[in-house]
Amino acid sequence: MPFAVETLMPLVAGVPLSVSQVVELLRQNAIALDGLAYRDMPLFDSMASNPSYDAHPSGDFLLGRWSLKYISGLTSLIVTGTASGSTGGLSISINSVLVASVTLAGIWTETISIASGYGAGDLLLIDVYTSGNTNKTSKIVVHDIYATPLSLSGWTAPPTFTGGYAPDKLQILADDCDWLHRRMNMVPMLPTLAHYFRNGRNDLGNSGSGAGIITQYTGSVLRPAANSILRIAGWANILTNLTERIKVYLGGSLAYTGTTWTPGGYEINVPIDISSIAVGTRAELRIQSEVLSVANNLGEDSRYSFITLQTEAGGAGYPAQTPPAPILPRPANTSATTLNAALNAIGAMLTATKTTIEASTAFTRIRACRRVYGYDQHDWSKFTRAHPHRFKRRGDVLDVTGKGPLILGYGNQIMETDDDGHRTYAYTFEHEESLTDSNLVETKTIYLDNFAGLEVGMPYHIFGADYAAERLF
């Protein structure tokens, strides 16, 4: 992975195909669908309006904003998380209307009815605020926001092939390929919320001894498949501290301690085992930077960028089904027994793919997309560059909602410099395309093939969106 196909190849009425051509098309579709049944899943971003949950106002504050595109049949919105040392509760609103008041517990879940009042394609803007918070040390983390249920009619179990040629049975296999593709396409592919140039520390903390620690990231990680791992990638710029490193905590336990760095620039590319998480469930993830020693307390903060925060296949790859041997070029005198065996194997692959997606929470839930926000235009302009939606292209279509300037950027990242030639933390991309300049909120359907050089597997960024998600077609 990443795996993507532009178009599945259905059987088209009126197009003459030999039996061997039909079987080969079905075989290729089954292989493609098997690959599409596994997705790299971005982490659910739980960062609040402050960089650390250990330092926030004693009054109420905004925990975060998310968005979700409604599709017909959804009836429930579920919000889950954890809380410790908290007072009061949470207020949850959709499109500025209060829909839930949450009583906090160590682990909390709130189920909100969305069975009425929304239509297909409506954007649900979800805001989560604290309510009645009276201290500065509470830790409240939103772990997941998703909608259910998902269903699609029209599946027919693959038939058993015996005896002679049966075009009606071949059509069932073709229809099942189409059904699987449409069922997967119901679930949008969400971006990672990138974190560019986050500040570290340049001291050892208030006590002047021990480690200077700051939380760089808080989120939750889903284990979608048995052999999924977590990938954290980006870079660190250690500017003046003598020694510094990162630590990663999974479910509250230390999962990774990084190499000790001295001043310089470093790549971060860390695979982390998540086998301690049950398949289909989540655990909290926290990344911390830790200053171990400093030259003095007058230095410059280190800077961290995290651009890949996702689960992906482990070293063995996702489990792939074994397809039948190719039918083309057609061997001479292919027997009916051989042909039927290939068709039955294709039917078994399609059934197994259906079982895979129906058992995976990656395909049974519509998840919310993190929204970037600012308290004024200056903050908004800054945060849209510091925290863009980052995709690795997998599909053909991008759905995006926002108001101008709404921009798609890809290619080389170009750092700007000041008048003295020093690099700043402002940047552009080699290719930046305006999606809308309107001051009105607009929803756009973007066809990614229209952007020259933006191939499947390439990263790209969306700046200024309230919602952004890919679809296969």
C-alpha cells in the first residue's frame, strides 16, 4: 500500500468478449479489490487549542473542531475520549446548535442522534468545549468521533461454477465487484493533520534541573488489522540544546525512546509496534520532546514537524489472497474444469473481501475530519500553513469545503528567507493551485488527475479547508 485503481472493469452489455477475457477481467478486479480492502489510517488528531493538555486555562475552552459529511442512513454520532482531574463536563454542538452535554468520567462515550434533520451531502461542523472547568490541570482528550451505521443493498453471493459456460453467473461476479467498489467508496479517506515547525524548549523546565518536556502531539491510533503498525515521520531541528530526544507513549506506556540528538537537523521515521491494542480499537498516543542538557537558558527553541501519523502494513504486508493463475493469454484447450476452478476461486476472493471490510472499523464507520481554526484572520492564516490537511494520494476524487483562499499544494517544499538570507518558517510548495478565491463557503469536487504530476502515492496538502476527504471515484 498505498493501493489505488482508477476504474474497475465491469462487464458491459453489448461488448463482445471471449470467456477467457471475461474471466481475466474478473480476476484482475478481485485482486484490486483485495488490495483496496486495507487502508492506511491517519491518527485521530486530539490536540486542543493549547500545545499541551497539562497547561490550559482554568475556565472553559475549546477542545477542538471537526467536520463530517453526512450520507443517507446514518443515525448516530459517537464521541469518545478520556478525562482525568477534570471538573464539569463537555458541551458538543453541531452547526452551532448544542446537541449534547457530557458528564465526564475516566473513559467516556456520548451517542448523539443524527437520524433526522440532515440530508445526504450535508456538512456537520462539530465543536467540543469544556463546560464548568475550574482548574488548570485537568486532562480531557477526545479519542474518536464517528457516525454509524453503514449499509448497501444489492450483494448476491457468488455462485458455484460447474459444467458448461454460464453467462448469468459471470454477471453476478461482475456485479459483486461493482458492489464491493461502491461499498468501499462510501467511506471517505481522511487526511493527516500535519504539524509543521512546532516549538520545543530551550531549557530544563522551571526547576532548572531534570528534563525540559513539552507535549508535541496528542491523538489516538486505530489498529485496523492484525499486522498494522504505527508510522511517525517528520523531522527535528535542534538549534541550541546540547542534547534532546523524543519519547512516544501508547496507551499511557512508553513505547519508544528516540536517539539522543545534538544541535543539527534530523529525520524522524519511526515504526512502532501496536500489537498491544486489540484489532478494531484505539489507544491514546502522545509524543513528547525532552531536553536533557543545555548550554544556557538563552537559547532558541527546537522545532519539530510531524507530517506522517498513520497506521500502515507491517513488514510482512497486509494479508493478500492468492488469486488463480492468469487466463490470458488463453492456453490451448483449456478445460471446463480449469475454467470453473478459476471462477470459483474468484468468487471466494470476493466473498473474503466482503468479510474483511464488514469486520473492519475502517469501513464500518464514517470518521470526522479535523478542522483548523483561528481566533482572528492572523491566527487563521498562520495555522492553515502550520496545520494543513496532508494526503498521500490514493483515490481519484477530492471533496473539499471551505472559503478562499483554499489551496492545493504539492511538489517540493520551498522555505522562504528573510532580508538577511536566514531561513524563516514560512513556506510554499512547488505547485500551488487555488481551488476557490470566494469569501463564501463553497463545496468543491476536485478531480486529482487534473493536476499534472500528482500521481497515486504522492503527498499533497490542502490549506484552508473546513473539510477535505478523498474518494476512490
